[in-house]
Amino acid sequence: MTPHLLLTLPVAFPLIGLALCALFWRNHKLQRAVSLLASVGLLSSSVALLFATHDGTVIATQFGSWAAPFGISFVADMFAAAMVLITGIMAVAVGVYGLALDAEERERAFFHPLYQGLLLGVTGAFLTGDIFNLYVWFEIMLISSFGLLAAGGGKEQLDAGVKYVALNLIATIFFLISVAFLYGATGTLNMADLARTLPTIENQGLVTTLGILFLLAFGAKAAVFPLFFWLPAAYHTASAPVVAIFAALLTKVGVYAIIRSFTLMFDTDAGFTGPVIAVLAGLTMVTGVLGAAAHFDTRRILSFHIISQIGYMLIGIAVATPLAIAGSVLYVIHHIVVKANLFLIAGIVDRAGGSFHLKEVGGLYRTLPWLGILFLIPALSLAGLPPLSGFWSKFTVIKASFDAGHLALAATGLVVGALTLYSMLKIWNEAFWKAAPDASVDAMRRFSADRTTRLIMVAPAVALAAITLTIGLAAEPFVDFSMRAAGQLLDKSVYIDAVTAASRPFERRP
């Protein structure tokens, strides 16, 4: 398969899925089939992409037959390919789960076209090699996610949607301003070309300022302190499958953009960028976990934990050693799986216990012990307990912090890990261990009687738990992959050479 096809198919499948689902918007059954097939297509093409890049190969292509920096570049290295693969896994898992939970109500609100639109925006953002086109993919993602958030048209959902869009538009304005200044300073927006051009600019203070502007723009997308307010204001109003795909992918696109831009275009050791990211990482971890500790609604607790865990991912960029970058890569992959699974299980708890609020549910372990075990796997992984996937990712970033002398950052990571465990045990004690309220008992009877719904909801959660256990119990290949991906991220020449080679056939065109 040619690089052009390998890079096109992961975007083509959700694009076709979006178009067909919109065309068949009156036929919900056909939409379901098309949406699932498109998600399976995305997963299959992402496997092929990872297979083509897992040995360290970077593949690139130019759309429109124009050489870089004038053409539209798509590039995949090991990190980008892994992110596309995990997007494909999430697309299938959440897509299957969504068939069971109030599916018809969501489908009347254009769930499937918007779902495929979200996957299109996320996949494009991971593969683009152009900073302006990254903005375009962000906008596709924002429009689709707003539609998914406001689906149903309830007062609470519309309120959350308006807050979500307003705060994200502020980030978009920062992004556009940064792009304009960057183009004014360099005359190019191609990432590989920027990697060559920015170090040659005489005024490196300007480059550092541009880096900070991009950090603000991407930090808002990633829900970094103090730009995270849109996330807990919005996520608790969405249905379980919608919030699961949000939790898995939306903030990770922001983290991906930070890692990509600060390894390829900007240096974290230039000026005060590195210390700024270190402070933001620490504050993001602390504020997120304190917010989680204060709440008793499962979705709010898990939403604040997204913020907290983003801080761990930023440690890699703040410390900027190969081990630290590898830790961030591993953390992003582990967290996408674990966090999506926790929201899927929260949806099962809501269906089986009757509420997302912990004071209104209980006794689930006595009647559904398998659900308690299914919850503990991602919960304890999120807290970083061995031998689960979260232990290895936390161990890697904290060890890298100790090795590089960032003792305060490492200590913060350890304390936040303990507080994360407290939050997870709070959910366990309230939802699974304490006596069940009467309303919860009735909900459990209804859930136990509906075998088909139970099977469709549980199967994706079991699959994601199996991935968490696999990463934890067979960590070596995943750690090795992360180390090689980090080495590739830190070696700019590999990325630049791939884009240059892809442009060569079109260089004579005026």
C-alpha cells in the first residue's frame, strides 16, 4: 500500500461515514450499520498505518500535487500512527456501546453524522503536517463535539454547549493569532519547514513568545490549568457514550499538539518555556484531583480526573528527556483507554444503579460482583497501582522527573496519585459497597432483566479492560515502543527528511 493511500484511508473512512449517515438521516438502522462499518474501516486502516511505521519509518504525502510548504502535508511517525490506532479502537468500542444506551433518542439528534465528524477531525489533527490545517481539523472537531453535546436540546445540555463553545472559541482566537504571527515571522506554516526555519530566526525571544502563545491555544484544548473550566462545565451533561469519546480523544488532541509542536518546532529549553510548562503541569495535577475529591457525581469526579491526568502528560514536555517524552507517549495511550472505559462503566452503573450521583446508588457489588471487578481494573490503573497500565506510565514520568532533578514535580505526581486512589475508592465504597437505596434496587432489577442491553454495554468495557491488563502485564513492548517513538520525536531530521522526500516529485511545478 502506498504512503498516500495509508495516510488517506484513516481520514476517508469517517468522511464517507459522515456523508452517508447524513444522506440516510431518516433511516436510523442504516445509519448504525454505516457508522459501525466506517469505524471498523478506520480501525483497519490505522492498523495498516501502524504496521508501516512501527519500525521507525516516517511516511508523508502531499495532497494537490504541490511540494511543501505550498501543498497540504500529511505525515505519520510512530506517535501519530499510535494515536490514529487508539482513535480507531475507541471509535469501534464507543460505537458498539452507543447502540444500547438510548440509541434512538440520540439518532434523532444526528448522533452518527456528528460522531463520524468528530472522528474525522481527530484523525486529521493527528496526521496533518501543517499548522493551519491543524486549525481546520480543530474546527471540524469543535463543530461536531458541540452538536454531540447539545444533542437532545435540554436546557442543561444547551447551557453546557454554549459554555463549551465560548471557551473553545477563545482558544481558537489565540490559535489563529499565533498562526498569523508565526506566518509573519517565517513565511511558512508547514511544520517540517518551520522546524528548519525557526532556529534560523535572529530574534529567538520572538520564537519563545510564539511558543507561549501556542502553548496557551493548545493548553485550552487540553484543559490545562487555568484554562480547564470548559471541561467540568460541559462533560457531566452528556450521555455516557458521548462523554466517553470526549474523555478519550478531545483533550488528547490538545496534548498531542503540545508534544508535536514542542518537539518539532519549539524547544522547551529555550527561554522560560520549560519552567512554565513544569509549573502548569503541577498546578493542573493538583487542581484536577482536588476537584475530583470534592464531588459526589461520578461524571464530575471522572471529568476532574481528566484534568488531573493531563498534568502527568505535560511532565514529559517539561522535563524533555527521552525517558520523559516516552513517559508522556505511554501515558497518553494508557489514559485514552482507561478514561473512556471509566465513563462507559459509569454509564453501566447509572443504568444498573439508577443514578450518576453516588448518594443515590449502592449495593452493586452484592448483585453484580463482575461489574465491581470491571470498575476496579481501570480505576486502580488510573491511580497508578501495579501491575496495571497506569503504574508503568506514572513510573516512567516520575522516574524521569527524579533523574532530571525535578523533585517537586515528581513529589507532586506521587501525592496526586494517592489522592486519585482516594477518589476511586470513594466511588467504589458508595456505588458498590454500601447498602442499596430502594430506587437503586429497582434499577438493578430492570438492568438484570434486559440481557441484550447488558451484553452490548458490557462487551466494549471488557475489551478495554483487557487492553489495560495487556499493557500492564506485558509492559515491555509498549515501553519499548514509547522509547522509540520518543527518540523519533526528538530527532527532527527524520520528520523533515520524510516531508522533503514526499515533496520531491512536485518540486518542478511552479
